[in-house]
Amino acid sequence: MMRLDQIELPGDVLKVKLTGPLDIAGAGEIDMPFSVIAGHNDKVIVDFTDVTFLASIGIRVLVKAARAISRRNGRLVVFNPTEDAHKVLRSTGVDTIIMVVTDEPSAIAACS
């Protein structure tokens, strides 16, 4: 079960905290909320601390949102992925499309 929590931060930054596996079921659960987020926010940081698994379908949700945001000159940044999730992001080349940083302050700075 994938959980998605949204926290408004200063400077119009939206923090999205994902918890659980971003597999086929998890991606299905967050696809629509993420599309809404991408449609309404230009600065989105995604907390990957508690993402327990990352599948290619989950990456698709992130890339789709990042592209929608970047079309408006905004930015989606992923921060604090587990070692496994970071390996998946690197090996698939997603880290060339979506900035991946180590912590929340870096993610906020990358959006500004």
C-alpha cells in the first residue's frame, strides 16, 4: 500500500512524502494524485525516505509529473532515496531527467 502525504512549505514548495512500495499497485494509487499535483504546482520535492521498492511503472509516474511541471519552467526533485531506489534511478537514467539529491534543504534549494 502506497501512501502519499502533501505538506505545503514556504516559498510555494510542495513536499510530497511517499511511503511504501512504488510497484504496479503503488503507482496505480498515486498516478491520479500525482497528475493533479503536477498540474497545480511548479516546485515539488518528493521525499523518498520511506519508499521500500521502486519499479519501472513507478518511475513512469514520476517522469510524467516532472515533464508536466518542467513545461511550465517548474521543477520536481526527488530527495533521500534508499540505496536500492537510487540505484534504480541511476541505472534507468531517470536521474538525468529528475534531479535526485540527498536531503530536503538541497531539494528546496534546487527548486528555487
